[in-house]
Amino acid sequence: MIAHLRKTKPAGILLLSRNIESAAQVRALVEDLRQRLGRRLVVSVDHEGGWVVRFKDGLTAFPGNAALGRTGNPSLARAVGRRMAEELRRLGVTLNLAPVLDVLGPQYNPGILIRSFGQDAALCAKMGAAFVEGLQGNGVWACAKHFPGKGAARKDAHYALPVIRSSRAQIARDLKPFAAAMRAEVSCVMSSHVVLPALDSRPATFSEPVIRGLLREKMGYSGVIVSDDLGMAGATTKRSVPQAAQDALKAGHDLFIVSHNQDVQIEAAEALEEALAEPAAQDAARKSMKRIEALARPPRAAPRVRGEAAPADLDLRIARRAVSIVREGALKLPLKPASDPPLLILPDFKEVVDLFCLENGPGGPAAFVHSLLRRTPFTLDRAPVVSRDPATLARLRNKISKAQAVIFFCFEAMRFPGQRETLSLLRRLAPRKTAACLIRNPWDKDLAPAPLTVVDALGFRNCQLRAALEVILGRGRLS
């Protein structure tokens, strides 16, 4: 690792889940890297809350932007930013790649969903600016993303290049949260691998009219501009990662994220070094270095005002305000306790354990749900994982037929086949006694038509699973 960092000379590091064993390990890692390299580093992490969290324990797993947006209260967003900064700065993190400021469009967006504060630009602006103030006012730099906005994308840029055919008026609306973040003096803005034909035929990452023209000159932004990961499919549709790095440099970026592959990182570093050797690039490079140096030094944490401390259960308070019954179907909530027949629970996360960081590891959410339910007056039953195996399906059908009610924690049926098959099975076999609890994709309600009862928790963090169960079973029964 040290030899690789000395060879590539990066401005900093981005911590991903694979680098993180515990908070203490991260703190020791960061300090060791700084000492052995003999210089300051920009130490960054994607710690948005909700869907995008890299720590399975040791830090508060807050509900994400959708839940905060549902509250409509910027004071809560500011409090979350402050608490996140308090926890991250103890680990040596100087830059949190948050908040997401994309204004969600009216249709399913697989790459954003509950990462957005919502569909209202003014709401996204006030919540995002408060989040920035909370982070930077307590010792960690913030990063507004994904400029100029990809809330209306229909593809996930990790896997394909989205093209958003927004009008200039719609784009102007989507820029409002970024303008608000700039007024809050956000230190960093991340660009997006998305094509907006109204602005340029090239992806925003590689567009000088978007990065240097719109962001730097027209909007007057003077902070650091960082690319999204240049290894994503949205960036490499027509170019290699080294070429992507050079093109992003020409567009006006200061920092470039290249993750996952050390050989590619070396190639990208060499490509940037070659581009920066050109005389025309020297002046821009000096300005970039001056901007970047600030990110390696955490901002001064403002003293906390008397009476300003956030409550210890801030995460649960947000989760409770965000959860809602989006359709009251045949199964009426809260459920009435019964010792027999049993309550059937389907918190199956096996499809997603390799893609998302779950609290307390892969089995954490299911264990948490059952630990809560054991305290209730309900008799519980666990269902086998849905599969096409005839014997397994027969056992599941038998359990469904005998259950008093079924609670299915649905982790994006639009994306994951097992989740979709489970929802389809319940729709056929037990539509009048099923509560589908959506924990990642509000659009899944379209796959759960009446008479299914549908609850939307707007997230899958433990506090949100608890808040959803309080709605389904009655809050007093989980105390």
C-alpha cells in the first residue's frame, strides 16, 4: 500500500467498505498512512446516511436524505451533519462525500432513489445547505453531488451512461440545491457521469462547458471540483480510465477518483502527470493544488451553543417522522396480538449482502428485526428464502397459509429478482393479510397493488426497521 501511494502520489484516499473493519482500525490506518508518507492526506468517505454507509458499526447509521426530506426540517439535517462530523473527524476523515443534492425526478431512478431529499428543488436546497453547515461547522468538509444533477436519470451510472433530456428550465431548477450549497460555502462539488443534451453532447464529467463554463464561471464556484469514480461504466463508455482522467482534467476538475484497481490507478496517475506537463496546464494545476491543500486540513469546529446538543436518539426520531402508510389495504394496522396463528416475517437480505453495507454485517438486519419482535405478544415464524426449488416453495406456501399476517421487508423488488418473486407470491397467495414494508424503493408500491397494505420506511437502517415495526405492530409493543 505505501509503495503504491508513493508511486501514484495521490492527494488523498477514499475509504470503501473493504478498507473498513472498525472505527478504531480506520483511525489507526489513517494515522499510519500519514506518518509513513510524511504528509497530509485528503481522507474521504461516502458517509451519506441511509443507503450509502461504509461502516457496519462504530458510527451512527442515520436515515438517509429521503427520510430527512420527509421531515422537511433543516434543523434535523444540520444536526445529522454535526453528529456525522463529530464521529468522522475522530477517525481522521477530513472530507465526507455528501450530501447528495440531486432533485429526484417523477420516475424510478435506480442510482438515486432514497439518496435524494425529494422531488422539490427548494426542499433539496434548504436541507442540503443545512447538512453542509452541520458538517463543515463541526470539523469535516462536505461535498455536494452530483453536479449538475442526475435526479431524473433512468439508469445507474455505475452500470451505464444515463442520458437526461431535461430542458434548460428543468436544469436551472436542478441547479438550485448546488447554488444553496455554494452559499453555505461548500468546500467541494462532485460532477456526474450523465449526458444532458441541452448543455453538451458529452458526459458532464468531460464537458468543459458544464464544469469550467457553468460551474466555475457562471455560478462562480471557487472550491474543489472532484470527479465521480472514473472506473464507473458511465465514465468508460467511450474511453479508458486514463483517457477519462485526462478528459476530466481538461474539463476543469481538480481531483479525480479512481478506485478498485491498482494497475488502473497507476495508469491514470501517469496519464495525468503527462497532461500536467504541458505548459498550458501549469497555471490551472497551481490553482488546483492551492484548493486541494485546504481539504487535507479539517475546518475548525465551531463551539457548540448551549442547549444545541442533538438528542441521543436523533436517528430514531427522524425514522419515526419519515415512515408512513402509503396504502391501507385489507390488513389493518396496527395488527392485533395473537398467540396463534403466527406472524410470518420475511426479512431476507441474502440477495444484497455483497452490494450494501448492513449494520452488524450481513445477518444484522434480520437479527435486529427478530430481537425486537421477540419482545412482543405475537407468535413468530420465519420463512425460508424464496427460490425456485419446489420443496422450498411448498414450505413457504404452507407457512403463508397458516400465518395470521405476513410482514415482508421489501428491498427493491424492481431490481432484485428474489424480492420481486416474493412480492409476487404474496400478491397471489395472501394479498389480504400481507404488509409490504418498502425499505429502499418507494416505487415498489406499483408492484404491490391493492389489497396489499404498504408501508414505506424510506430506508433500511435499524432505526428505520424499528420505526416501521412500530407502525405495523403498535409503538407501545416494542418498548
